[in-house]
Amino acid sequence: MLRQHSADDRLDATHLRAALERIVRHPSTAIVCALGDRSLRFRELADELPSVTPDAINISLRELDRDGLVARRVDPGPPLRVLYELTQAGAKLLPAIGALVDWTETDA
């Protein structure tokens, strides 16, 4: 049974909506899961997510970077390489996403 939350509680509707808006967008969640604990180039990320268009990946990477969940790192090479990886904040999402997936498979 769900407990009642006060307006001051961290799980009030405003905070919950803000949190979900940041992570539940399909490409964003898929990108976080695909990156996991590794760094990937854009092409490698696109190969991991064949159902997501490159434009959608690009937009989501910018949003995730803006939100501090993904970092863009330039390796000067040669050749020049741009790598994407989760920040500490992004890595903290993985268990929560895993729990949601587990819940949908067992309880939803």
C-alpha cells in the first residue's frame, strides 16, 4: 500500500513530474541504459539503438548533457574521437531504471 506524502515530501507530484520528465523520454532512457558503465562514440551508440533515429539520439544527448546526466568527452586522437559517457548522476539512474523494468515485468 502506498503511503500518503505531504507537500513537503520529496515525492510530491511536482518533484515526481520533474524527475520523470528528465528520464522517461524514450531515447533518453535508452541512451542511459546503452551507455551503462562504458564510453561510446555516436556511431556505436546509434548501432546499440537501431530503432532510434540519429536525430533523436542527437537531441537526447544534448538534453542529457544539459541535465548533467551524460558527459561529452573529446579525445584529440589522432583520429579525433567524441565519446559519450554517464556522469555520476546519470549512473545513479541505472538501478532506478532497472527497478522500473523489473516492476513492469513482474507486477504491471
